[in-house]
Amino acid sequence: MSRYHSPHDESQQSVTSIVSTIFLLVIVSSVLLHHMGEDDRTHVAPSHVTQRPTTVPDGMRRPALATVVDRDPPPPSSVRVGGDNQVGKQPLTPVISPNELGYIPVLMYHAFTQNEAYLDQWTVTLETFRQHLQWFYDRDFFILSMEDLINNEISVPPGKHPIVLTFDDSSSGQFRLLRDETGGFYPDPKTAVGIMEAFFEDHPGFGRGAFFAVVPIRCFQYKEEVTTCEERLAWLAEHGYEIANHTWSHENLRDVSEDTLIAQIGDATLWIDERVPDQGNRSSILVIPYGEYPADAQQFDKITTEFPWDGQMVQLIAAVAVAGGPSVSPSSDNWDPWVITRVNTDDATLGYWQDQIDTGAMTMYTSDGDPTTTAISKDSS
């Protein structure tokens, strides 16, 4: 079956129209600005930065939101989580109904600042980022790796909801290393990784990890750095983080030649393969710059099939978009690994989806605790 089709049904149209609106509103700049001090940004994005919506080839399938259903009361075999037995009382064990066809938030971050004067659609403060982590932790979300999402190997505790944290462009506000008194390295607490490391330590029930789409010419560079690019990448991989392909120089792939297309992807792939240990190497996962897929379907097919580059074979396994709302489950018929949708983390966009979660308007993926099975509610499809 061709991947170029659009399997929407009438029951999905109202929800899908919301997602289409988000596609049109959420547009990405490269965020490749000069770093000064501790902030990714010390001025607003230059006026020449192109701001365009995510686009995919005409006729190509976009993942449709699965139908939100009213579930029947869970059967006796449903997963029970939490609570302790108390003398003379029934166990305080709320019943959780697993549903592994629900949605999975894939959050997208770019730049970070400590100065609110520099906030924009692609920049958040470190404190706001910490608040985001707390919000999802308080609602029983659990960190999932992008690799496990793509492979549908979702090892999440029963009753928890998976979430993927992603970071584009490898800016210094995301990650810096400092040297301790013994000569070792530790993440700067005034970076996103520093915030995550502290949060993961204090909240072991949240899991750990994140997915970084690295631009090789950036590689988290910063003034007065005490580490090399290779040392930074190795530290991330050794501490449970993933390093992905964001092309060699963040080229817009919409209308480039085939030679440029494969060079941008191939050079970045080989660069990552030479520097990142296997446990964190995700060079085969492409994060689409600007959200601009190749406009020509044949060009798109080129990146979904193996091709030779610089004496080696390059094979991508998935592509990540920049908009579209929470991802559908990899067990869904609407799952497409070549258009993995994400949620931008500006107040308006993330706030909308947080409201959808809190009001129950969107059915979230709820794990049964067994990655080898797919638990679904009676009426899910």
C-alpha cells in the first residue's frame, strides 16, 4: 500500500480540524543565533528568518487523530495502581483502564533564556521548563525515548502515560558542561539538561531522558567552553539521552536538489556515527528542518529508502515534524513513522493541549505495563 493516502473518517473531522489549525499556526525558525552569556537569545529573531508552516508532499498521509471514545467500566482484570491496605477499610486502589491507542505528547523545545525580555514563540525560560516537567509529572506521565516510540516498545509503568521530550538545534541553553573540582564534568544547572537532571533525581517515578536534534555546526557551542563537541555528545549518550539527525546545516529541504538533499542527511548521519556511542545514536531519525518536507513525492521517497553516501549506506527509519499535536499511538492504524507530530511549547499551543488533557477531551495513551502487548478499550479503533 502506498504511503501517500489520507485515511480520515467522518468521526474524526472535528478533532482533525483543530490539528490542521495548529499546523497552520505553528511555524518554525532555525534559531541559529549567536550565543552570548547564559542565554540562547539576547535579541529577537532577525526579520529575514523565514517563518512558514509545516508542509508535506501533496497527497501524503498526515496522521489523523484517533477517535476519542467513552470507555465502558473496566473489567475485573484492569490494572490497579497506588494505595495501601488499611485495617477495616477497602484498599485505596483506584482502577486504571489501560488504553494503548491513546495519544502521546511529543514536546518540542528550541531556545532557553533567563531573561523574559527575550521570550518568543520558540523560547522559554528555564523556570517555565521546570514547571512543564512538574505539570506532566503530576498527571502521571512517564518519560519515553523516541527510539521506543518508533519501535513500539513502550516500557511505561502500568497506569502511566508516555511523553517524549525533544530539543532542536543543539543550542547552548539546552546543554553545557562545567568542570568540577576533581576534573570531571557535570551539566550546567542553568541549562535544560541541568534542570532535567535535577528533576529526574528528585522525581524517580518520572523516568529520564530526552531526544536532541543536533546541528553539527552548532553542537551546543558556547563562550568559554571547557569541553569539546565530542565530550558533550558522549556525556549525553552515556546519561540516557538520544542524539538525532537534523541535517548538516539546517537546510530547508522543501525545494533542494537531490544532491543537496542526500548530502545534508548523509553528512549529518556519518558525523553522528563517528562521534556518538551506540546507546545514544539516533542518526537514522531525521528531524525535518523548518518542518519543510521535500515537496516532490519522489524526493520524499529518496529519504525513506537506503542510499549510498561517502562510501557508506545511509538508511533512515523515521522523520519528525514540527507540529500537528500529540502523536498517535504507534499501535494505531494512523501511525506513520515518517510524520511524527509534535507540540510546540509556547504558552498558547502547549496550554491548548494541556486543557485537552485536563478536561478529558483527548484520550491519552495509558500503559498496561507490558510492552509486549497492546491494551485497548472496547470501542477503540
